[in-house]
Amino acid sequence: MFERSAHVYDLLYSFKDYEAEARDLVSLIRARNPGAGSLLDVACGTGKHLELLRADFSDVAGVDLNAELLAIAQARLPDVPFTEADMRTFDLGRTFDVVTCLFSSVGYLRDEADLAESVARMAAHLGPGGVLIVDGWVRPDAWWPGTNVDALAETAGGVAAARVARTWRQGDRSVLDMRYLIATADNGFEQEQERHELTLFSDEAYRAAFEAASLAPEVVASPMQDRDRYVAVSS
């Protein structure tokens, strides 16, 4: 999904308070599994969350479908094992005390069957008393009407990047048509385009996916507006 924009992903999302998010995650996890020492981040992207979470979890790993994002994560954390794999089918052959899937990555799944498969694979990587945390995409009833536009722009390290997006809804899908303009002192200008489609899953769909994996989910506060965070503990 981010093949064309991976190299400016961290720059454009530099507004995110990863440190605050990591503190909230650690608090959430410790309240449910005080002794947790291992953590797997599914759809780990460029590894920004793992970079902070490894201070509290000595054994961390990441999975992502996008090779370009994973290359950035591996350069950031060369001693951390990263696996290029689909969240619906991945199998690392081991379990963890914590499995996370953050920043609404499950929205890229196409339907409820995909969602159930993905949650099942995450649950299969939990040890006894393991904690699963999944950040949902925007709630269907919270999606804004009509076609909307927004823009992001950041400059750092000799790179300037801007992203302009048009977003709208098609049935149970949200569509994000995004155009990028990137400038560097050495290479001049670069223009890219990506189209992202994310499914607006209902609360019932998230709960059904957890329950199918023999997990009882609870909804807690999400760091993102109009979204829910689902948490469950394995038996």
C-alpha cells in the first residue's frame, strides 16, 4: 500500500506522538499481564512503535506485508527480527506475551472473513495470559459525509514532502486518493500517487472476529479520533 511513499512515511507522520502512544500501550499491557516480556507488532510499518516499546519488552519482533516499510524498520532496528508476511496467514512458529496491530492497519482487510482470519493468526501467536491489542479503523457511523480534502506537509533532513488527499465513502469502503510532492536538494522534485481503500468494519464485526478466536474483547480509549481499540487476554 505504501510502495510509493514509504521513504517519506515517517516524515509525513512526524506529528504523531509515538512516545505517548507507547506509554499508553505499556500501561494497558501491564494492567493485564504485569510480567509480559515479549511483543510482536503486526503491520509494524517502519518500526517506530517497536523502537520505543523495546525499552519495556526485551524480546520484540515485527511483521508487515510491505517490503519498503520493512526495510526502513530493519535499518532502524538491525537486531530485531522482521518478517515480510500477510497478517491473514503469517506463522512465526512461536508465541508472545503481547501481540499488537496498531494505527488501524486492519482497515486494509477486504471483508469480515479476512478480519476473522487475521485476528485468528494473531491469537495463535499469544502465549497463556497473552494480551492482544487491535486498533480499529474509523467507525462506520463516524465517517464524515461527502467528499473531503486534507493536506500534510513536513520538512526535515533536507527533504520536504506534501500529501494532498481526497477521501470519500463507497458502501462499506473508505477511499483515500493521495498525491505526493517530494523535494530534495540533490534530486529535485518527485511526484507520486496512491489509492488506499479501507473497510469500515462494524463493532459487531470486530467482536465476532475476536470471539471466533476464543477471545473476549473489551473496547478501550483509542489514541485516534472516531476509532476503537480492542483488547483481549488469552486463557
